[in-house]
Amino acid sequence: MIQFCEDCGEKNFLNSEQMQAGKAVFKCTACSYYNSYNLKIDKKTYSEKLLNLSKTVGIEQYIIVDQKGNIAAHNILNPEKIARIIISCAKNAFAIGKPNMEYVMFHGNNQKKIFIFPAGNSYLGVIKQQNISNITLTNSILNFIKNLGSNTGRLS
């Protein structure tokens, strides 16, 4: 993808690693200015990819919540209650662990494992299937988020 520098206007060629979570982030090759652009979202492709979330290996249930607590998508029981929990836990955990934290994991009252991933300007909460390893689930989710963000913009 080609992006132009905000400061000097130089053309910069970006790879997929520079276009994640709904942003194109790069240092200009000409003037070294740090650029950060929000990418446009192809709504149709984005919606189709979100439907595949429930098919992702290891997911029993999921919820996508923006930072204000608005629910973008879910297949979970009591989504409003879970959304409040996800926001509270995510904001605290990621405030402590930024910028290197990829996810957090909690045990629910029912002994199910709950994972929370930052995804653009939102959080993805996942209840893990019991017969799947934590590593298998986290790799599946991180790849899903990377692919969603690199092709369609940002999650929610």
C-alpha cells in the first residue's frame, strides 16, 4: 500500500506489518516524520470476516466491545453484563501492560477461561473451548485480528 507523509508529502510503500488494527503507522523514508493514519474499512468484507470469528479454532463464545462499552458483535449470553466486565478488566490490564501485552486471561466463576485481546479501538472477549490449548486459541485469535486489521481497517 502507498501512503503519503503528512509532513513532507513523500510517497511511502508500506507492508502489512505497518497496517494493523485499522491504522497505517510508519516513519517517512524522506524526512523521518512519524505518521499514523486510520484506514478506510470495506464494510462488506469486514462483516463477512466477523462472521468467521465464531468459526475460529478454540472459541466457544465471543464479544466485541468498543472502549465506551458499545457491543459491536457477540454470540454470548448476557452480553451487556459481559461487556462491562470486559471493559473494566481490559482497561486496567492493558493500562499496566502497554505496549507489549497481547492479551490477558482470567478464570470465570464456572472455571472457564476468558481471554481479552486489544483489537483496534475495541476489545475482543473470548470464552475458550475446554478441549483446546491456550496457545492454540491465542495464536488463532491473534492471526484473526491481524488478518482482519490488515485487510479491512479496524475492529469496530
